[in-house]
Amino acid sequence: MDTAERARSARVVAVFDRVADTYDNVGVPWFTPIAQRLIRELAPRPGERALDVGCGRGAGLLPLAEAVGPTGSVTGIDLAPRMVEATRAEVARRGLAQVDVRLMDALAPDLPAGGYDLVASSLVVFFLPDPAAALRAWRELLVPGGRLGLATFGDRDPRWEELDEIFRPYLPPQLLDARTSGAAGPFASDAGVEELATAAGYAGVRTAGIDIEAVFTDPDHWHAFSMSHGQRAFWDAVPESERATVRAATTDFVRGLRGDDGTIRLAQRVRYTLAERPA
């Protein structure tokens, strides 16, 4: 990893450390249902060994633990120390002896080759500086015939884009990465992500998907959500002197999105890319 890539990775880690306490915890079901569907697509079985790459606060880790049961095992890795700390505490609180949460880089996981029956990664791979290298590394962790499942974002309500445009004048180049946003590159289409997996040596590549809505009660609710995940980086990029202006502009825009039932609803397509390590 070169200096620029290390800096990019450090910025991502810093953002997720800052949101560890509120991540997926502001009354907007989002990361949990997305990860739960990924786990259903992977169909883990009792006794299997599972790896959750970029486990965050456990949205996929916990349903994996339930599926493999006490005779299986689940390893969760994440590069954000506060995420790992909080998730370890939750695992301990639930008494999940089969779950191990580790601070580890998704690009170079220090884990046993062929040690897992399945690898799940929800909304992570597009953050990585070299997604292709990551997928190759994860392939080596799977047994022959082992399954890979990735969740990435597909098309979304155009009003998301209009909302993001309010931040655009303040965003540095790394936050305008078209690959990460899905505007260009492999994450812009189902076929692009499938090709990424095929090139990394996987077989049986296929795509499934769901449509999910983020539902907000009012602009303040949307603001709490936007501060609780990766979009926190947008707010951090706005100079302190301009934040009140941006807050007012986003509040006005979000208020204008109210539906007949009084809620604010924004739709997102979620893509699930499933594949196997060749037997």
C-alpha cells in the first residue's frame, strides 16, 4: 500500500471510529437489514466457520453467529478500533463464545488459508484502495467450494444525489471518488462487480438484490442518520464557519421531501454478489 492509499485508509478508519457509538443506532433500520439479507443469501449452516470482513457493530456478525450456532465459529475483523471494542463488548454481553472479533486490515487479513466455509462483507469492499487484491486475499481464506457474499450499493433515489450536491463544494478529491460512490468503475453495475469477482478467481458468480427505504420522521432525524455513518466525512469536510449554512440548506431540502404520511422516504437498491472458490 503506497502513502496515498495508507492516508485514505486512515481517513476511513477515523470516520468510523467517530461514529462507533451511533452507527446503526439512530432509529433508521439500514445496515442491519442489509447485512441480514446478505447472510440469508449465503445460507450459513450449523457448524460452519464464517468470516465477516468489516464487521462494524455486528450487523452481519450476529446473524452469522446465530446461523452457525455453538458448533460453528465466526471471526469478525475491522480496522476501526472503537468499532472492534464496541462489538467485542456486545459479543461478550450476549455470551457468544463462538465469535472472535479482531482488529485487522481487510486487505491483508492475518488468518489461516482455507480456514473458512464462507466470507461475508457488507458495504465494505468499495472503501478499499484495491478491491481486486482484497477479493483475491479473501479467496485464499476459503475452503474449495467455500462461498463469498458481498453487499454493495446499486441505483438509488435521485434525491439522494441532490442532497449530496449541497456538500459537493466543500468535498476534497478523496470524497468525490466515483468508484466509491458507484458513479463509475466496477461498483456502477451488477456486471462490474461480477467481473471483479470473476477476475479474482471466483466461480458461480451471480447477483441478487433488494430495494430498501431509509425512513426519517423529520430533517433532524435525517441529520442524526447522516452523522452516524460514513457520510459523517461530508460534514467533517465542511468548514466550521459554513456548517450552519449547510445544515440550513439540507434541512430545507429534506423537509421538502415529506410524503403524504408525513415521513421522508429515500429508496436504495442493494446489490448482493455471490460466488464460490472453485472446488
